[in-house]
Amino acid sequence: MAHHHYDDIVIVTADAAPAHTDALAASGYRALLVTARHTIYTRTTSPSPQPAPEAAPAPAQRRRGLTVTQAAGILGISRSAAYDMIHTGALPSVRLGRRIVVPDTALDDLLAARPTLAAS
């Protein structure tokens, strides 16, 4: 399956992204996070004629780490659940001083490893 719908979030694999970007943009979605293997779209409050997102940016331009709150939002879980996953090791993270950072690749790995349910 090339894409998965979760309420107002759509996850598209990189190989299927070119076929879906125009349709998603026309339906009011915008790219929230672009990684090497996935593009995560979120629905805007009202459909707007935004240009389709470009191909994945170069690694130096991509944001490599997310806050726990950002990762929780992308995964569609509460911040508390994200912290629980970090403490049990289910969601890899890096501590930078007092901050906890979730690498974008950790989300890719988590989404690729988990079986998905067919959503309508």
C-alpha cells in the first residue's frame, strides 16, 4: 500500500509521492514532514491552491530531529504516550542536554515496521 489515511493525516511512501501530491494539494493537504522514505501530509483548515511540495530536500536542508510534541502529532498520539514510548524504547530518541529529540529516521523506521490497518 502506497499511502495510509489517519483522520487529517496522510502518509505517502516516497515511491508513490509523485502520483499523490497534486490530488492531496487539491484536497487541502500540505506536506508536514518529508523524509527519505515517507511524506506526511496534514489537512489545512480550508483547501487552498498551494503548489505541490517539491521533491525531498537535500539532507542538509531537512529537519533531522523533532520535539516529542511534534513526533506525537505526526504519529497521532498524545504527548504522554510519546514519552511512554520513548521510556520503553519503542520510540528511539536522543537526549541533548535537557531536550529529548526524536530523529526523523526513527519515525520512518517505526512506520515501516508496524503493520497498518486498512482505513477508509
